[in-house]
Amino acid sequence: MDSSHPQEQHAETRLVTSGRDTKAQKGFVNPPVFHGSTVLYPTAEDLHAHRGEFTYGRHGSPTTKAFQETLMALEGPQCAGVGIVPSGLSAISTTLLSVLKTGDHILVCDNVYRPSRNFCNGMLARYGVETTYFDPLIGAGIEKLFKPNTRAVLVEAPGSQSFEMPDIRAIAEVAHARDALVIDDNTWATPLYHRSLEQGVDISMQAATKYIGGHSDIMFGTISANAKAWPMIAEGIRLLGVCAGPDDVFLALRGLRTLSVRLAQHHRSGLDMARWLAGRPEVARVLHPGLETDPGHAIWKRDFTGASGLFSIVLKPAPQQAVDTMLNTLKLFGMGFSWGGFESLAIPFDCDAYRTATKWSPGGPTLRLHIGLESTDDLKADLDRGFAALKAAM
């Protein structure tokens, strides 16, 4: 999807006004959901020329166009196009298959989403693409890892479990000097709080299942690219035949309209909870780049305008059974493998088994928390009960 950019306005305004054509929608604020595969052509000449704004359901509809135009407006003027795919992992796999070929080499941040790593070690390896993992804090030192066939660098800022903050600007400067693309998993902050295409990123991906959807009810992925990378992404989407269902597109657009108010609350509540947890005697460390004490705070403050509700904590040493008792005691924090919805979540994790460029040794059990839209007073009370159960079980 390509579109000219509207005059620059505040992000909150762009989210509400972009991609809307009330005249074409008979006065309705929202576009209809187009359930369709076949698009009819008025004449044989139009059919032969594939002439028409829409040609086939897989290639888009007025609903997908509205979503793409809105996300493009949020990404900023560097965005040349937005691709829509059925999940966040599909955004990752589609992107990598679109820009890599047999014999290529890719550099991947060691704190990357584990399914991204599995795709590199599995399908890309079978197709003859070599992957090298690097320390998230390497910065410009990544220069030493480049090979003549290095085609791309994949970063995640911050990592969605351990929350190290790579210096994307420094990495991009090195990568572009060697004609390599920079790919960013921007799910944590979304383009509302991190316009990564302005930081030197060529392709910005999101699991829009998370904050764009916002209600834990869709699977959805997006791929935003600059002018250099967009033709490759557009071709990859066309050749792979990936698309998202019309109802999910509509729900993603609905979520996008309210992203600014929801993410602002996640930002406030997340920092409130992170600061409270940093003062708890059961907690050894809080992993949240928005905290002044976090090693990645300076980069976060330079490149980001906000934080989401996702962060991790390192507990002081405790047996797994006691941690499980704590988790079983919680009532407001559910246990589930996602985030970005309205509900709070807590899961244990351990990166050690799949880190290769760095050693994960936090010094105690680790929990990843998603702070939802509940009252933080109630969330603190829930964790307080959990900590009491942890202590009693030790």
C-alpha cells in the first residue's frame, strides 16, 4: 500500500483522521468490512489491463487501505508502504524471506523474540542463509561481525524478555555503510513512541496482535518500510500470498484509532508499577528502560517518546515451587503468552537456554509482567498477596 503523506500533525490527530473517507462511506465514520475475494471488472479491457483500485481480495480492500494509510501516517514521511500479514511472526518471516536469499548472511540481536530465532535457525538455515547473533549492547562494534555477504541486521528494541536496549542509530550507520538493511521489531513501543524509520531503520515490523489490536482478540502483523526496502516487501507479500482476514483488519483499525490513549495509560501504569517493584524487598532488579537506573535509559530517552506496559523483574533467589505458588496466588495477573491487551499478565522465563552471543545470568528467578489498564493500586495489592505467598512457601 502506497500513499502520499498528509501534512504533519500530532500523532494523536493522525491516528484519528488518517485513512478516513466519510463521503465514500455514505457518511459513516468507519469503513465497512469487505468480505470478498472476487472483484468484478466493468469491461474486458479493464480486465486485461488489471485496471482498478482493487483487483482481488488478497491484495486489499477499502478496509485494508484505511488501515494502511493510518499506520503510514503514524510511521512518518520515511514510510513508503505498509504490508499487512496474519501475525507478528508472519511479519518477521515474510520480511526475512523478502530480503534474503541463499548464500546471504544476517546479523541478529541476541535478545530477539525466540520465534524469530527459531525461524533463522530453522527455515533460513535450510535455505542456505547464515545467521550470526550479537550482543544487544554492541553498538558500533557490530562492524567486526560483518561479512562480504551480510545482507541485513535484525534488532529488537528493547528485547521483549530481557529488555536490553540496542543503539539502533550506531548499528544503522555501520550497516548502511556496508549496504545492509536494518530491520527492527518495533512491537514494544509501536511507531507512536518509537518512529524507528527515522532512526535509520529500513523495515519496521510489529506484532499488531499486541498494542495495535489492544484487546487480546486478533492475530495481526504489520511491515512498514522505507523507499529502498518497500519494493522487496511488496513483492514478498505478493509472492508468498500472505494476507489478513477482513474482520481482523477492521479490529486492528479500530484499535489503532485509540492507540494513543491506551498506550499513554500503559506507559504511566507501567512506570508506576516498575518504580514500586524496584522498592520491594523480594525484587533484586527491575528491567525497564524507562527507569533512570536502567542501563538502556539514555538510549531510550534519546530515541523513544514513551514506554509500554511490558517489563521484567528479577526476584531474589527463591525455589521454583515458591515462585509457582506466588503466580498461583495472583488474581489480577493472568498467566498467558502474549501482551498488549487491556489485561495484566505475568509469566516466568529463562533466556539462558537459547542465548548464544551473551550469557543470561540474572541471579534469581525472572518474571515478565504486562501492566494492563486496571488500577495500579489493585495491581499492587495483588502482587503484595503474591509476594506474601512467595515468602510463606520458602
